[in-house]
Amino acid sequence: MNKIITSIILAVILVLGINKITDIIFHVEKPEKSAYQVASVSITAETTSASLSTGSEDIMALLASANVADGKKVFKKCAACHSITKGGGNKIGPALWGVLGRQAGSISDYKYSKAMATHGKAWSFEEMNGFLIKPKDWVKGTKMTFAGLKKETERAAVILYMNNNTDVSLPLQ
């Protein structure tokens, strides 16, 4: 038994020793810059910032062409979890009366996810549009499970409908 244990220990020492010796003999310095540089990273960042800057113009143009009646129809998808009537209470989701212009996560009698409570932005047209595309991507960690509205016309209509269901609506400029 002693011979077997000694043989195993000797084999491990031999393998590790050879590894260290080859590292010393064949020492390779790491290059300062990566050999494979990705040139599209800066292009992607520029493209993303360009698309974000034109997003506000796009939503304003879409809002101009949307109508409240279509927004009321689209809001039926939201009505399962949200109320939009004045004085309407919270359901699974918070009440949405006067949501545009309001700070995200600011209704005191609703238990928001930590992500939404710390989001800290006011619900503008652009912010709501981005959120409605895919809520889980816009506010990472939100407990809202809605998949989102992929059609721009539906998002614009429902945002216009929410803007009309408030005491003070945001100007469409």
C-alpha cells in the first residue's frame, strides 16, 4: 500500500514539476493588445445611440398619427392587471391613472419590485415607449411579466390613451 501511495505522489510531483519547468523554458509574454480586435464595437455603440436619439422623434410622429379609440382597444391587454379609471385601485399591477409624467415606482400603496422602485425616471412618452416594447429588458428585474407590444402603432395608441386618462396630460410636442 505504501508503494502505491508513494508512486501516486511521485507521479503528481513529476507532472507538476514538468509543467513548471516547461513554463520556465518556453516563457511567452502576453501581448499588450489583443490579436483579435473587434472593430464593430464602436460602430454598435454609435448605432445604438443614434437609434435612441431618433426614438423620441419616432414616438412623437407615431403619437400624432394614433387615436385614443385604438388605444382603448389595445389597453384591454393591460386591463387584466392595471386599472386606468380615476380613483381606481391597484390590481396585480399599479393603477395607471395619470401615469405619464409621474415618477416610476411612486404610488405609495403599491409594492413595486426593487428594480422599479429604484428606476428613478419619470414616465415620459419615450420612457413609456421603451418600456412597452419589452418591460423586462427596459427595467431589469421588474416583476411585470407582460411580453410587450411589438407594433409601434399599438404602443403609440396605448400611450396616447394613457395620456388622455389623467388630470394633466403631457403636451404632444
